[in-house]
Amino acid sequence: MKSAITVSLVPEARGGPFVYWDDLEAAFASASRLGFDALEIFPATPEAAAPAIVRPLMEKYGLAVAALGTGGGWVAHKWHFGSPDPAIRAQARAFVRGIVEAAAALGAKAIVGSMQGKPEPGVSRDQAIAWLAEALEDLGAVAEDLGQPLLYEPLNRYESHLFNRLGQTVEFLGTLRTKNVKVLADMFHMNIEEVSVPLAIRATGRAIGHFHFADSNRHAIGFGHTDVALITDALQESGYDGYVSGEVLPLPDSESAAAQTLRAYRRYVLGMTNDE
Ligand code: LER
Ligand code: MN
């Protein structure tokens, strides 16, 4: 596995669970100094994560990019796949496609989280799921042509009326023709929704394509009450070999949340003791 840490470049996302904010180069510099393998970037537009901007920073600081989030389309424009307005659904799809292309150019995956669909008057859950499926068929195939899986993230009940648990998500993804959409398992959402987080991880196994590392209160791992070892053991045993990415609140401050995330990653994922 490899370590990653999040940076948001979207002013409208303020208050959200991102460790670094606003300044991409400062995030690269801090994550590199602390010893992370990669950054996960939440850009406002595909252009903000263009290779001409991001590649030189990857080279200068020796970091990879794990993933790009697409939620900027929701927080900045209120676009999503479940809108009754076909023009908004088309905008949502074009935005995510742009991020899929920018991500692939960086060797990274794109994440469909809040763009998946919000409740709308007159739109049934079945209809919203059908539109989500259409979008994932299209975007999963686009990502496949570019050599990357697409990530789909089940969210907790307060953020999504579609799929809240890993098991439901795997079942839904199994109905798609594309086999290129993988599950993003986020410890914060799982803590709210799963009967057992370790069992959900074991049952999902190889379908997990990305992992958000957060404690029960969405602070850095170790700052809440999660029994972390049970979860990281399940992840190891499921054969997961991707990024473990700190998507947490910047508390008490960005640098401390990042440093704590890396300490926890080294202890629980790499099995290192304090003096190594
Ligand atoms: C995005 O990865 C996520 O987990 C959402 O809850 C952010 O609001
Ligand atoms: Mn997440």
C-alpha cells in the first residue's frame, strides 16, 4: 500500500474534510517533507489539475498523484447525475469526463462522490440510479481507454440517498456492463453505515480501488475512537494494494493532521514501531 493526503483547491468546499487547502505547491512541499507517497487533489476545474500545472510539482517534490476528486462540479456549480434537467446532467458528465482525462494524464484515478446524485423533487431513487448507471457506463469506459479505473464512493445517509454501504455498491456495480468502476471505501462513511467495517472490507476484497483513511469523528486516524488495527488488518488480508489517503478535517491544523495521518499509516499499515 501507499500513503496519500488530501488537498482542496475549491473555496466553496471550505469546512470539508481536506487536510491542505488552496495552495497546491504548499501542499506538495509539506506532504513531501513529511514523507507521503502521494497527494489526492480536489480541483475546482479539470484545468486546475492539468498536467502542465501538476507534473512539474510532482517532479520537484517527488510525489505521485493518487486521485482527483470530481465534487467541485457539485459544490461550485450544483451539477450532478440525478438532476431532472438533462442539460445539468450533461454538464455533470462533461465535468467528470474532464477530470477523468486530467487524472489519467497524471497516472491517477478520478473519484465519483457527490456528483453521483442528490435528491430532487419528482425524481425517484430508481430513476436517479438509472441515470447514475448511464453515467458510470460512459465514464468507466472513458477511464478504461485511458488506462485507469474509475472510482465510485458510497456515502453515508446524510450525504446520499443512493448507496450507503459497500455490499449494496458492489451489487449495483455488478449490474453494469463496464467492469472498470471500483469502490472507494471511506472509513468515515463505513463507520456510520456498516454493521462491521472489517467484515465489509473483507467481503468487498479486490473490488476496492481506493481507501479514505479517517477516524470515527473524521479527524486524523488516532484522534477518534476507531479500532484501527482491525480495519487495516482486513484491508491487508483483502489484498488491497492501493493508496490509503487521509481525507480528514485539518484539525488541530493541516500540518498536525497530516503528520498524525502518516504516523498512523506507518504504525497500522506498515507495522512500524515508533523508533523505526
Ligand atoms: C468525499 O470523498 C467524501 O467522502 C464526502 O463525504 C465529502 O463530503
Ligand atoms: Mn471520502
